[in-house]
Amino acid sequence: MAFPFTQAAPSRRVFLLQAVVATGCLSVVGGAHAAGPMVAEADPQAMSLGYKADATTVDKAKYAKYAAGQVCGNCALFQGKAADAAGGCGIFPGKQVASKGWCNAYAKKA
């Protein structure tokens, strides 16, 4: 029995099998890039919101709203799981924030 991909005139079944395999490969490759880059503290939007990748470094005098224990991982805008090292954020579309980070848009998860 010959391998189905080496037939001279592939059947419809072989074509469909190849299409499914190719689509699966593309979705796996596409998913690897879906996470997006990390937000840089020097990013203008991040600076305007006082974003820090490590919440313990927040200037408490400048951001009086900050309270110990507030981190991106327990913010309502965080799009990952609390245990994740990083995840998406509604404030920074297409980018990730550190789970242990903080910004002035922090809203406690209900």
C-alpha cells in the first residue's frame, strides 16, 4: 500500500485530509504568536497609567490609589489566570502585562 500523499492523481479524500492537516498546522503556528509582546514600562500609554511590571516598585506617593496586594493577576481587566506569569489586558490590546504588575486602571476582580 502506497502512502496516500504520493499518488499521482490524489482523490478528493486525500485532498481533504491534506487541507485538514494544513489548517491544523496553521492554527498551531498562529496561536504561538497570539499572546503578543509584553508591555514596556517606557511605553507612552503604560507611563501615563503608571504601569510597573513589579507592583512593589509603584511610587505610592504619586499613585495614592495603589494598595499592597493589588496586582494585575487579580484585576478585573486581566485576561489570564491569576497563576499565569503574564496575560492580556483590556487596557493594552495586543500586549501582555506581568501578573505581578500594576497600573492606575486597576479594578478589583469581583
